[in-house]
Amino acid sequence: MSVDKLQNHSSHERSFGNEEEEHEAASLIQELKGNQQPQIQQQNLNCTLSSMIAFIMLGGIWGSAFSFIKVAVDPKTGFTPIAVVFLRLIIGSIFMVGLLFIACLRDRELVRQIQKTRTTGTLIKMFIMGFFNNSIPFTLVGIAEQQVNSGIASILDSSIPLFCIIFAHFALGGAERITIMKLLGLGIGFGGVILVCCEQVIRGGGALKFADFAGYIMVTGAAASYGVASVFAKKYLKDVPSLFTAAGQVVGSALQMLVVWLVVDVGFEKSHLRYFKHADWMSWVSIAYLAICSTFIAYLCYFYLIRTVGSVKQSMVGYLLPVFGVAEGAIFLREWKGVPWYYILIEIMGAVLVCGGIALVSLPNLGSKVMGLFRKKGSQEEDDARSVNDGTPYGGVDAVVNSGYQSAGDQAVSNKKGAIIDDYMYYQNEAAQLDDDEHSSGYTPM
């Protein structure tokens, strides 16, 4: 049923209290009509066994990256941090370009979208995103892990969503502004970050070495850089196909690190090139793992989850980063060997606080979806019938307004206006979420 027909239907087939209420209803419908979003196809975002496997695999790959970085940057048997980042991005960019090429061969619509958005401005923005999403954070984490253990690095790096909230408040505004709930989440999350840092202070008898402090600042700075990249992509690259964005920013950052590697490792510190001789096989395996698994395979899992469960559920993989990071550092690198149990407890409590803060920060974004599950209008059969009729969740704007008036009975229109607007906003959120899924920027936390 169209909005125009609905207006006639509501005027002739329903008896409102008076002409003023009828006029209010007509005005409300016209307002909704003016803001009506294009209809979207309903998606099945239910979790399946394959999506659960991909979810756990992605968390494991990104979480384990910190252990492999620790091995790769070992001063005695590994590479310099700059060399690790350069080799990782060069190899990773080859695989990402190959993935994009195969995707273009199979999907002509993707080719059309790339041709439409492939402008000089877009390429420059991808270059900038690669700087904040790869070059800076990869380098900072690599330098930091020469001093900081991989478990602590994974906990501090998982604070990315906290920085996203802060930067989005100033850069995006609107629904991204900081609320009381988000502020509470920020406080708890950063409290966890401070607790993790204090663990080293306690172990040092009240003193913190400058190298440890610098390492904590670098990892936290890497998380902040990821936050900048995420907000930047959402503001400037939201209309660009996600796979094109992912490949473009990896290639851009690889070119950046090529220049840095030539200037630093080849130009000023030629002695550093000896790592090609003394690097052991584990360091080479770590480089290959970071390039192929943490970049290429991780992106395959990432895009699969975006397509099957949506970006909201996919983003929860961030909760697994400290779990895998701390566990693998303790098991394989023996970072907890000889450490008293209460120090380990402090580290775990810090990770729990960071994850709890992220959860509170995320709740406002999930609120409309959760409340939509408990909406009080019509039966489930009526909702299904409307979805089949329009091909949109709950029938789109027309069905929402229609059901609002048909289920109102003899109630006054003024009592239904709030419910109609709430349901319309829920529809808008659904449409916006699916649009975010389609154009997800593909940021990599490691």
C-alpha cells in the first residue's frame, strides 16, 4: 500500500476523534513520506555453524598476531619493526589485489561500483586510511613489543572502539555523539587500560621503566590510530565497495612503508640489513603468517561475516582479541612464567574492564534493534505477511504506518503518533545497518 493510498484509507475508513486529529495524522504521513528511504531487501543474518567457525577463526587470527609480532621483532633472531611491517604489507597487498581481481571477474556489479567510485580523491583517501589503519599502528605495535609482552599489547590494542566513540563524537556528530551510557563505557574501558599499565608498576616495586611506559603509549597510540581510520572510512569512504577499500588501503600503506624501509633500514642503518642473515626460521614464518593469515585470510573471514551475520555481530570479534592474545602469549611464549598469580589476576581484570567498557559503549547502537524485538504492534503473522508483501523488514514505512492505524481501533490518533515514529525510526536503522554492511570499510585491528 502506498503512502497516498494509506492517506485516503486513513481518512475514509477510520473515524478519528475530530478534524484536528485527522489533520495531524495526514501531516505525520506526509512527513514520513518526505523522509521515506528506498526499500531494502530482507537479509537472513542468523548465525550458522560456518559463521561461528569464521568468527572464532577471525578472533584467533587477529589475537595471535601479537605473539607472531613478538617473535618477528626479536632483536637477536628477528627483523627490525619497520622491516616486519614492510614485508607484511608487501606480501599482503599481493594477495589482496589478487582477491580483488578474482572478485571483479565473478561480480560485474562490483566492477561497475569500482568504476563509479575510482576517482583521484578516493585513491588519496585510501592512501590516508592506509596510513592510519596500517602504517602507523603496525609500526608502533612492532616497536612496542620489543619491550612489552604480547598479552598486554593485545589488551591495550582492543581498546579501539573506545577511541572510535571519542573521534566519532567530534567528526560525525548526530547519533554518534557521546551519551551517558557511552561515557560510562569509556570510563570503565580506560580504567581497564590504566589497570593493565599499573600491573607493570606494581611488579617494578612502584617504579615504571621508561621503555615500558613508552611501549604502553605506543600500543595505545596504535589503538587510537585505528580509531581515526575507522571514523575516517565511515565519513569519507562509506560509498566505496568494501573490498576495493581494503585492497586500496593495504597497497597504499605498502608503498608508504617501502619508502620508510628504504630511508631507514637501507639509507641510514645499513647494519640493520644483517637480519636477512641472522633471522631464524620462526621469524620468517611469523612474517608469512602476518602477511597471509592476519591480512589475507582474516579479510576473507571478515567479509564472510559481514555478509552472513552483519557488521554489528562481526564487530564483537574484538572481545576475542585479548582472550587469544593473552592465552597464546602465556602458553607459547611463556610470558607468565615465574609471574605471581596476583599479577596475572590484575592483567585479566584489566582485560575484563576493557571488554566491559566496549560492551557499554556498543549498547546504545544496539538499543533500537533490541527494542524492535519487543515492539507491541500486531502479531508475528501480520509482520511476516507485511514483509512478504513489501520485501522489506516489517513492510517498510507504508506497512508501519498502515499497521499503526489498523491496530489502533477506536483509539485517538494522538496516542499512536509516538509508536508510528518509533517504528519508522527502527526501519531507518535497519536500512542504515544494511548499508553499513554493504560498504563496511574493513579495518584491521592487527
